[in-house]
Amino acid sequence: MYAPGSLASLRQRNLALVLQAVRRLDATSRVDIVRATGLSRTTVSSLVAQLVRDGLLVEAADRRPATGLQAGRPPTRLSLDPQGGVLLGVHLGHDVVRVALADITGSVLEEDVSELDVDQLPDAALALVTRTAAALLARADVPPERLLCAGVAQSSPVPTSPGGGPQVLAAWQGVDVAGLLGTGLGVPVRVGNDANLGAVAERTFGAGRDTRHLLYVMLSDGIGAGLVLDSELYVGGAGTAGELGHVLVEPEGHLCRCGKRGCLETVAGTQALVRALGQALRSGDGTALSLEDVLRGCAQGDDRALRVVADAGRAVGRAVASAVMVLDPDLVVVGGTAAGAGEPLLAGLREQLYRDLGPGAGRRLEVVAGQLGARAEVLGAVALALAHAPLPGGGPVQVPVQARVR
């Protein structure tokens, strides 16, 4: 029986170590695995044999030419087997549901995006995920039993202790996302905050590769931040670290969906950008406009749109400066739908950030645009699914994913 501290759990841990070594080195020999894990040759041979038998690893003769002492029989090379199973990544945005199907190497096989008022319709959103998953499996010609695990990125905090659902979205209070989707999909489901998973995605295979200390800022309908500190995701004691969007910036400002006034989200979220552009164009509250109008105006060099996004960038920079002073990251990555405004937004953010940090404090700090765009959160959800996909016999895989984006 799999239980913490048991021999079975020790073997599961060692299986995960082997898979981790293979994934990190891409394709490797048994000798390389021994060096990387510190396990004995006998143990590694036994573990590799099980992983090959269970379809998680595939082996083939190394075709590279050998010389000198290496001449002779070529070593067998090992790599993850793309046929070993599939994973589901889900992003429950405020008004969109994005679902991606990937193999265990992290390569995306199929993907779908649907518009829906997710904030107000939890039942409809979860039902849509289940239907979409079935459709993607069919399109990829993958039997449902090969689905190993699903990861979900949701647009609100994910408490680290039992006791319910998101703390900001009223309609989702008490909704057991993992339990309901797990029943619908028939596999384990793990849930994470979308900004946190965006940080994981950018850190693993995006703009933050090889960065140990990363602050990911997600600018969309909501505003969030994901923190990677010393190469590990940091979520805080209650799971609410990085709630940048609800930092107070205007005490007498607009009412936020969280119930407070003047949150950063009400100044720099996508709805705030649209509202500000509507006022600049003298068209009321901007209800006839959309984020696309803001982005188009920036691309065309419209002074009013440029001023709106620069002001938003400065507001974000002011909030980010406090986080930078406390956490001292090496890199700030800006993602989310509003990041499509590009350099005008980043320039405003950098201007305020460096000003607030003071002379020399931000000299080595870079602020860059994310590389994964609107897909960052769903790819982070794929990474979450892979990290918790069950191995044969129980226990998680816990292999860092490096998804190949197509």
C-alpha cells in the first residue's frame, strides 16, 4: 500500500527521481541517471525497467559515433515516451475557458478556447471543461483511459488549507473544483492560482528560463503576481501570496469586485483601461469599447490610448516596486491580455518602478514581456498536471515539464 514513509512510497520517490533526471537531461543513459540521482546501479536498473515496462520511458541505441575508450557497443539512451499518457491543462479565466491536451513530454496535442462568463457560471464552466476534454481526446485520437491527470488555473486565490473555494469570486465560494472535475474526468485534478501557474510556465519554458528569482505580473481583467523564489514557487502561508491586484492605490477610487475601493485592478485591469479610454474619447464609461480598441489604438500610435496604458503601467510599477524591495527578484515578467499593449505599457511600468526603487536599487533588475502570451496560464496548468500525475502503483510523478509550444 502506498503510504508516506513506506517502502512503496520510497520506491515512488525514486521512480520520480529517475524521471526527473531523464526529463532534465532530455535523453540519458543509466550511468548518467546514477550520477544524477546518487542511487545505486542495481536500483536504477530496476527502476528504469519498471518505467519502460509501464510505458513512461522509451529506450533506443545511441547513434552518436564513439571514439577511444568509448568505442564498442553503444549505450542505450532513455527518454520520456510521448505515448506514456496525456495530461489536461485548464485555465478558468474571468470570461474565457482555455483547455489544452498534452503528452507527458509537455508537447501540446490539441487546444480549445471558449468564451463564457466564468465568474458567474461555475456549473456551466466545469461542464464545459468536461465536454471540451472529451472533444480534445477524440480529436487527438487518444483513448480516455490514457488521461493521467488534469491541472486547473483559476482566477482567484487557492487556499492551502481545506475549507472551500476562491475567496474573491462570490459565485465560486465553496465550489470544490478539484472534486467536481475529478468526478467528471475520472482522473486526479490539481488546482492552482492562474498568476502562480503563469509564473511556473514563464519560469520553465518562457522568458524566465534559468532565472532563480522571478516576479511574474499578470495583467488581465484581474491583476495577479506569481513568485518564484530560489527556483521554487512561493504561495504563502494561506495560498494568497501575489494578490497584487488588490493592493490599495486609490483610497477613494472605484469599487472593486473584492468589495474594497481603489484596488490596483480598478486602475490597471483591462476594464479600467477600457473605461479610461472611453473617458479620453469622451464616450462615457467606455461600454461601447473593448480591450482590443485599447490595443489597436496603441499599435496605431493614438496619443490617448498610449497615455491610458502608460498611466496603467505606472500604477502597476508603483505596486511592483514594494514587492521588489522586499523580495529582490532578478527578473520581472509581464504577461496577461493587457500586456499586448507592448512597450508603451512596459515603459510606464519601468519608469515608475525604477523611480520608486531609487538610485542603484533596480540597476540589475530587468522588466520584460512574457513569451507565452494568453497561453501562459494553461501551460502552467499542464505543468501542474505533470507534477502530480500518478505513477503506476500510486504516488506522483513530480517531473518538471518543459512544454514545447506550437
